[in-house]
Amino acid sequence: MEQLFSDMQERLETLYKAIETAVADLPAEALDWKPATDMNSVAVLLTHTAGALRYWVGDVAGGKPSGRVRSQEFEMRDVDAAELMARLRAALDFAGEVLGELDAATLGETRTMGQKDESHSVGWALLHGLEHTAIHTGHIQITRQLWDQRSG
């Protein structure tokens, strides 16, 4: 695997570990708790993070359609932490497979995204997938902190 792609995989692994730490020992009710009506629960954030990572790296950069239904990610409830983390792990592992198949020449190739008919380079899609994962890692960490403050 080329250095850029192995570096991206390492960064994704680091984010996964940060999420794992944030979710550790959360009671079941905390996974579905929303700090405010216009915010997402940890379950939704985990599901959406896995879906988005799979989409940007797999569907867009790798050209391997997942059949993702984004709106369903925001309806996630009543799923335990182990299952949520397993979904994120599967998305991360799949991203690693796709990254292993890419090379530097691929980065400049343009991909058209599904229904929006919007185009981005493979490099842009990979960076966006990493960025998106990092942003939602922070959201999960903050939601955990708010839960801990709420429950004492």
C-alpha cells in the first residue's frame, strides 16, 4: 500500500480508537439520548459515520456501490454499542481494502456521485471521508461529555 493510503488508514484507526473510548461503558439509554432536539444521538452518529465512511471511500473513491440509504442512518435506535462499533469496524476494514487497491495515479480521477450528479476527484472523496469521520468523532466525544455531565 502506498504511503498516503497507509497514512489515511492509520488516521482512521486512531479515530476509531477515540470513538471506542468515548462509547466505552455507556449505558444503553445513553446511546439513544440526544442532548437537544436538533442534535443526534451517539447511535445515530456512529451509524452515520460508518455509512459516510463506506460511501466516500467505497462508493465514490473505490467505485463499489453499497446501496446506502443515508436517511435511515438518522433513524437508528435500540442497538447496543457492540453492534454499532462492529458496523463502524466493518466500514473501516472495507475502507482499508479499498485503500489497498488504489494508487497515486487514481487520486486525480473524477467520480460522479449518485443522484446528485456531482463530481469529485478520488483524492477529494478520500479527504472528505477522513474529514467527515473526524468531525463526527468529535461529536460523539462531546455527546459523551454532555451525557456524563447530565447523569453526574
